[in-house]
Amino acid sequence: MSLSGKVCLVTGATRGIGKGIALQLGEAGATVYITGRTMDPKPGAAVGGSIKETIAEIEARGGRAIGVQCDHKKDEDVKRLFEQIQQEQNGRLDLLVNNAYSAVSYIFESIGKKFWELDVSAWDEVNNVGLRNHYICSVYASRMMVERGTGLIVNISSAGGLRYLFNVPYGVGKAAVDRLAGDMAVELKSRGVAAVSLWPGAVQTEEIMSNLSNMPPQQRRVFEQGETVEFAGKAIVALASTPVSSLLKDKTGRVLLTGDLADEYCLRDAGNRQVLSMRSLKFMLSHAGYSWLAGFVPTFPKANQTGFIMSLSGKVCLVTGATRGIGKGIAIQLGQAGAIVYVTGRTLEPVNSVKADGDVAAIGGSIKETVAEIKARGGQAIGVQCDHRNDEDVKQLFEQIEREQNGRLDLLVNNAFSAARAIAENRGKMFWEMSPDMWDEVNNVGLRNHYICSVYASRMMVERGTGLIINVSSGGGLSYLFNVPYGVGKAAFDRMAADMSIELKSRGVAVISLWPGAVQTEEALAVVAAADADPSRVTRPIDRRMLELFRRGETTDFVGKAVTALAAQPVSSLLASKTGRVLLTAELASEYGFSDVDGRTIVSMRSAAFLLEFYGFSRLSGLIPACIKVPFWLLPLTGLICLVTGATRGIGKGIALQLGEAGATVYITGRTMDPKPGAAVGGSIKETIAEIEARGGRAIGVQCDHKMDEDVKRLFEQIQQEQNGRLDLLVNNAYSAVRLISESMGKKFWELDVSAWDEVNNVGLRNHYICSVYASRMMVERGTGLIVNLSSPGGLRYLFNVPYGVGKAALDRMAGDFAVELKPRGIAAISLWPGAVQTEEIMSDLSKMPPRQRRMFEQGETVEFAGKAIVALASTPVSSLLKDKTGRVLLTGDLADEYGLRDAGGRQIQSMRSIRFMLEQAGFLRLARLVPTFVKVPRFFLAIMGSKF
């Protein structure tokens, strides 16, 4: 492998991988330019490394090296570096290795910190040299290589380009470096220049080896078996020795692993050691601690790409109103699972005058009966006679638990309800026809008492730093049920859980509102029995449907199973995804894998089949799978605080309009406050606000230049102050490079000024990171929130130009890495790809487009369609987003199918994954008509399309 006569540049080569690469290139005969900030050795430095030391080692091996002192944070230094090579080598540069990296110490010092805990300068610290500089170096190098028609660019990246590693800026930067190689390859391949991204394994750098003794055993073993700094150099020598024409066939644009190149080129590390590929099963087993098993696996096989025990032993629980019905069912299940259960009620002794004629006053139930049933199932129960209308009784109840359990209370179930009889007796009456006392009858126990119980319980739980409060509510919290006081009380009860969760989350206590379905309580079954005995009593269709609902309803034990399942979860898990939310018993059954006591599967109230059957469409309901549910997004966004950046026109404006129309308070930003008459495209903050208000919404405009960090900081300070720290949704949409992209269409990246990187990505990438830091700090404090990055298919494949595609790929990765750090804090992060959008700029140029492109936009999405998708996401409980959407790339067309969205005029928008859509865009219109819209390319195929491996 001789590189004699070749001219190479390795940036950041004073130590570590860069030095190892330079040594190997020099030893192979190349003329090696090396850069670094330190020219002379520094005696006594902890790690050390200098340009002169690297040159001396290269020359000692018979090679030739030229050192250039260069701070890669400074564009002028970089420009002079390439001017020097251009002058000294007559325009020849065969190999550029983008290795310079200035954030190693910073990353080590910030290990364990989340991105919102770091200063926003972390982005620049990690990615000014590690990403932006690599682009600039590649521009200058490509100009020389294109002139000669040959060359190779190698970006030193890492597995952090695939999965979360160290922190968000690091992972986003590495994903972008990988994408940089991919997009450069698109533009350079026809010019005879190859670009690859190289992933070394665990490398024994000076910093790593000096800290080896401080590492955990497994991590230490990884590095003890890792690569030397020169092994990546051997891999690069192998690539540089391969004809570029060969690299252009099967390697350019790809991510290559040093271990795989070792197998391909028969490389060995120092001491003739074999280095395993990270894809090797032997490697994976060995580093997972299964060394004995790894010994049986050959090196060549490589990877291509639920029940739980409901044990509550030792836990102390309180169920209020547990003498019969749902409360009794919950108490029995908790006791059966091993908890110590306190049960309350007004009736201590059994009542023998039970009737089955629908008289709810004569249903019976007592504390002693519930305690006896719990003990008969092997549980422990303590009964406390308590009238929950009496504050003194409630106070004494908690004093007893405090005294007997040494201040321990793990679970409070707020279930007591004293108005069942009053509701039954007043069925059919309007609220003004009832006595005003009905309010107190329904809500003194069913709302006010639950607040008081929660106060006393929280004091005990906060002291211990853990606990769970469950409010047993109902669908009456969403829409009218029984009467006005009942529905208002249940809505307030649900809100109580949400607001308590905000204050308790930081103290380790979760609060949940639980909606059972139609429950077969003693009262309900008595009413059903009475109706069966005298059908003439049932006159209204709604009453007949309700009776049928209860005949098929949940048992009281089923609700108990749902509560037990929640209580069996680590509170940390509930805090991450459930606290403050309304949960349905049937959906918890699906999640945790339990059925009713008789083995029946209970259908969710959100199920389309359930709703069709309830409204009398029994035949049709039989054709609908139970998994098809009415989406949560039908709930309004009233009370939510949202921020849409860059909302004076285009997609940002469309999103802001939809959010405002849905009831949210929307902050919008832009550079232009007042309308500009006669502007070609126009758009201003005041115009967007006027449109939102015309639709009945509320908007607050903030003039903000997202290129200016100080403007961005003031924006979030304003929201913090005006909304008491609340921000529910951030939409990262601002983008300042539309004009540059339009004007530079057709130009290659090396033909553009290097400032193109900043023009495209200072607002479109860096600013989104900074906004997300400030937003996350507010969201983390409240334990909930959603961040949506507006991206595009340019995040998957080459589109427009290199800076655009790299920025979009990094933006998608940013959402993925945000999700890793934010998910445990109850916050979701998503990347959203609209399709072809009919923005003002696009529609003004429609007549100038080629026919196929014009047809795509004529059939495209309006600017408000992405807004409808975001409203749908923002209306979905964050806990649900955290399960299956956070960290992912979502397509507006797919969300339309999922949430039943239509664009303006009722138009159906096809997903970009739709086969029909693809055929239409390819011009096969007749064939497209034969394909249903729901037939789509699988998502994993998109990942394969974007793969660089």
C-alpha cells in the first residue's frame, strides 16, 4: 500500500486518532499536511500533543509532513491553510481527512447532563469545529479535487451518528457528518471525487487511556480490547490506496466501519491483533459480558440490522368509599396483590334489608363485609368508619394512617361518592328543575372531599418522596352525562389530577384520573334486573342502550385490576408517561395484558366498534376491529401555550392559524412586524395575528431575528414571564434560506461561497437547537410538553444542495436524540415531514415550473395541512406520543390517515409512502388509479433508502 506522491491533509493531528492517521499516511509515503492549535510541545501537559511532535514521529518513520498551525474555529485560518496547499502543491490534494474536534474535554466534563441543563453555547462548542468546519474544509478541498477530477474525502465520525451517545449536540453533529459525506457524494461522484464517513470502534486515545482506571469494569474492558489510534490510519491508507474509480462504485457516500475494512483489506492492529467489527456478533456478545458464549462464535457472522407481576407486598393503600361498587372492587384487588388496604365508608355493619328492585338506597354494603372479602383472599385490610362530608372525620382518618404506618402511604384512591341515589331520583330533570342543593350533594364528597384527601395524602407522600394518587372519574368529564353538577364535577376532578401532577411531579408523586367504562356495580345490576322484570319501565331508546351497555360492562374487580396494574409500576415510570393524564381502564388492560374476572376482553370507550354499537349500529360494529379508536385529538387545545417560530407566512403561518383556531394561545415570531404593501410575497406578524383573531383564536406576536441569540433568549424570557413558566408546544419552523436555495439551484456545494452553510443552517438547524434548549427548560419543570421540528424528505436523500440536506438530516436526528433525554421527563420530540406544500413562494412561481413538478404542487398540501397534523399531535396525550411517536420522523400524509384529516375543500392528501402517489408523480396516471391509497411502502424501506452502510 504505497501512497508515494500523494498529497494528504489530516485536520487535528497533534494527538489521538488524527495523529495515528497522519503517522500511517506518512509511513505509506504520502506528503502529509497536519493541523493543530499547538505548535510546540508543552512539558508537563496532562495529555499533550503538538504539531512538531507529530512531524518528528512521521519523519522518524521515513515520511514527510508539513505542519500548519490552524484554529479550525477561525474561518480565516482555514482559508489560509488551503491557500498554502494550493500554492505549495500546484493545486493538488488527493485526500482530506476531516478529523479536527475541539470538544473532547467539554464532553467529558458534561457527561450525565441533559441538553437543557447545558449552556446553549454547547452547540457551538461541539459542532463549530466538529461539523461546520468539516463542511468548509470540504468546500475548499473539493474545489482543488474537482479541478483535477479525482480525490477522496474521509469524515471521521462515530456510532453516535446512529444512536444517542454522550449528549444531543454530539449525536446530531455525528449524524450530520455522516449525511455530509452522503450528500457530497451525490454532487462529487460525477467529478471523480469520493466521500465516505468512517466509524472507528473504541479507540485507545491518550485521554481515554489516562482515565482507564476510573471507568466501570465493562467500559474499561471495551477500551482495553479497543483499537489503537493508528488502526483508523491503516483503514484510511487502505482506502487511499484503492483507485478512486473503485471507491466510486461501492463506497462513496457510505458509512464504513474500521472493523469491516479490516476484514476486507486484511488489516491488523498493533501486535498483529485482530479488531472485531462493531457488527460482529462475537463483538456484541463479548461487550455485553457473555465472553464465554462469544468464544463459540466465529468473527464473521454480523448483525444486519410482557407481562408483569402485580405484587404490592408491603405497600400501604387507601381506598375511599369501599363498602360496595367500584371502591370495593379496587380494595379487593389491591388486597389480593399483597397491599395493606385501608377502606372507608359510612356503614360499618352489614345491612340485611337488601332488595333487587332498583332501589339504590337498599343495596347494602359495609366496611366489615369488604374487610372480610379481602381477608378471605389472603389480604390485609383495615376498616375506618368515615363520613367524607365531615372534614373532621377525614382529618382523623389520615392521622390514624400516619400513626399506624409511620407516615407511609403509597396509594390514595379517591373514589367516595354519595350522590348515586340523588342522581337516580332526579334522572331526566334539567338543572333548573332540581334543588340547588344538588350541587352540594354531588360535589361535596365527589370533588371537594377528594381535594382534602389529596392534601393530607400528599403531605405524607412528599415527605417520603414517592406515591400515587388515582381519581376515579368518568366520561362525564368530557361530555354531558346524568346532569350538570355531575359533569362539571367530573371535569374538575380530571383537572385536579392534571394540576396536582404539576406540583407533585418534582416531588416524586404521580397523579392520574381513571375512567372506568360501564361498571356492573350493585346499583347498576339492580336497575338492569328491575328493567328486565318490568320492560314497560324503559321507554327511551337511550335508556335501552344504557341498559345493554351495563349488561356487557366491566365488573368492579376489573377497575381494581387497572388500579393494581398502575400501583405495581415504578412511580418513576408513571411520572415519565402517565402523571396528570386521563387513563381508560380498557386501554390499561390492553397495555398491561389483563382481562376481566370472567376472561372477557373489555372494549375501550374510544373504540369505534363500541360507539357504533352504543348508537344502535350493531351490525356495522361487528365489522370494525376493537383496535380502531376515536383519536384523542378530537379534544380541543384550550389552555395550551404554543410557540411557532417563523409564522409570518408559509407553513409556519398555516400551523399558527390551526393552533389558534383549536383554542391554543399561540406565540408567533418573525422579523417583519407590519405589513409591507407591494411586497412580492409579503407576510407579517400583525397579519398572522389578525387572521388568528378573526377565527376566534388568541395570538401574541414577538419580533425576533432567529439569527440573533439574544433575540431568542428574550423571546423565551417573555413567555416564561407571561405564562408563569408554561409552554406546551414548540414548533421549530423558522427558516431563512429559501431565497438562497432558489438562487443557487443547480450549483454544486464547492461552487457556492462557504457562507452558504451559515445561511442555511444557522437558523434552520442551530437556532432550532437553541430554541429547544430554552423550551425544554420550561417543559422539564412542568413534566410535560411537545417539540416538533419541521423537516423534509431532504433528511433522507439529497435535495436542493448539500447544506440543505445535511441540515435536515441533522434536524431529524436532533428530534431522535432529544427524545432520548426528554422521554423520562414526560416530553416528546418529533420530526415532521410535510409533502409538497403550496406556499406563497411556490404558488407565485407555479407557471414557470416543468409540467410534472407543477402537477405535484397543484395536488400538494395547503400551508394549513401541516397545522392540522400538529393540532392532532398536540391534542394527543403526551403519554401516548411517548409510547410510539417520540423520536420518530412522521409524515403529514400518514398522520392524515391515522387521525382522519382532510385538507381544505375536503381533499384527501396522500402519503409520500403511498404507491399511488409515487406512480402519479412518476407519470403513470392510469396505473395509479388502480392502486388504493392505503397501499404504502413500508417505513423500514425508507430507512433502507437513506442507509449509508
